[in-house]
Amino acid sequence: MKKKRRSLLLMKEFRGKGLRWEWRDGVVELTLDHEPLNEIGTLLLGELEQFVAAIDGLAPITSACIITSARPGGFSVGGDLKELYNNALNLPPKKRVAGLRKFIERIHKVANAIDAAPFITLAAVHGLCMGGGLELALLCDLIVADKMARFGFPELRLGFIPGFGGIPRLRRDVGNSFIRDLLFTGRTVKAEAGHQAGLISHLAGEGYALEVARSMAQQITKFDPEARIAAKKFIKPIPYQELREEVDLFCKLFNRPAVMESLRRFVESDDPMKHLPVAPKP
């Protein structure tokens, strides 16, 4: 009995180096808190894998999950490009793709599990939500955004495409013209534009995204769980084939000298705004 209680406590609460979660009254709140701005590398991925491992245990007692950020600068600026670059440098060119593919496939396994979670997921977004950070938000059933939040896919200016499932999931939610704009221009869009395009479910006042998401989550707890699960499966299919194609294309594009050079400039840049669509200085 004591072991069972300890197991339940561990399932309901977790505090890691890059994120933490807590269950309360049918809602799980998962908070990203990895300096400087929730870059998704091996540390954050490993802790997201722990959350995914807890989903089956949480599901019977959980109606909603909120993913949010404790970092003042925003939700997440995406993949840890410094780590990605350094790992690639440490491998001979012929082995880079295999190493990269292994990491990307781990990301996709986690992403697919969160996407398919039987409870309703909400992203409470403020500040920057870029690249892999936007891809993480796109896993959620609903995105609640602070009106000052900014969204973007800057990957093309570095020579590759979003690799964490962003394009297929964005196509699931919004029109192709909006996607092409994000990809081909590398520009960021404000929350209001994202709301108009259908990316964002609910606009919140500055500083109130999490509060609004909590209110929505509490409303979700009042509904029948079986109907909720059935509705989610019906309305939110996961584009598995397109996701596999994205992995192949990402790995193919990444393994080029031009990409390594772009990443080198990005990593070595001391520009505090380098995640925004302004080319980093050489």
C-alpha cells in the first residue's frame, strides 16, 4: 500500500532540471523552466520522455494538461541548436545523419504521445514561441496566447525545415498560405494574426495566458471523459505518414556543409535577438 501511494505521488508530481509538473483537481500543469529560454535538447527531451511515461498513469484521473513556461522571455525558442551543432561536429560526416535521426525520432516519439494523450492539452504561451517551441505548442489541442506573444519558424534561413513535426501539424490546423508565409519569409507573427489564422484558440491579455488556460482546464474537467476522448480522436488525427516524411527531409537537408556553416554563425553570434528573423552576424 505504501509503495502504491509513493508511486501515485511520483506520478502526480515531478521536479527536474528543465521542467516540472504537478497534478491537482484533474489538471496537470507542466512548466518548462530551462535556461535561457527552454531550448529543446537532450536534457529537456529526457524529462519530456519521463512525462510521456507517466501519461498512462495520469490518464484515468486527468481531464486536462496545461503546458506553460516559467521563463520570462517566452514559451520556447525551439531546438538547442548549440547542442545540435556540437554533437554534429563530434561525428564524422557519414555518421551525422544516423546520430541526428536517432535524436529526431526520439523527439517524434514524445511528440506523438503528447499529441495522442487522452486528456485535453492546452499550451499557455507568452513571449517567444519559435521553431521547436511552436512545434511543442502545436501538439496541444488548444493554444492560449498572451496578446504580446510571437510565433515563427526561422529554420529555412539556417538551411533546413522544422524537424519536430511542425509542418504536418500546422497543416492540420491552418491554411497553406499561412504556413508558406511562416516558412518562406521566416518572419514572426503576433498572437492576433495567429488567432485570425486559426493557430490560436484564445487570445488573453498581457500576462494572463496561464490564468485563462487554467480557467478553461477547469471547465474541461466538468465534461464526460469518454465523450472527450472520442471527440479528440475524431477531430484531431495524427498525420503519421507526413511526420515520417518530414524526418527524412530534415535529415537530408541538415547533412550539408552550408547548414553546418549557418549553425556555426548562429551559435557564435552574441546577438540577443538572433532567434528573430534577422540574419546573425558572421
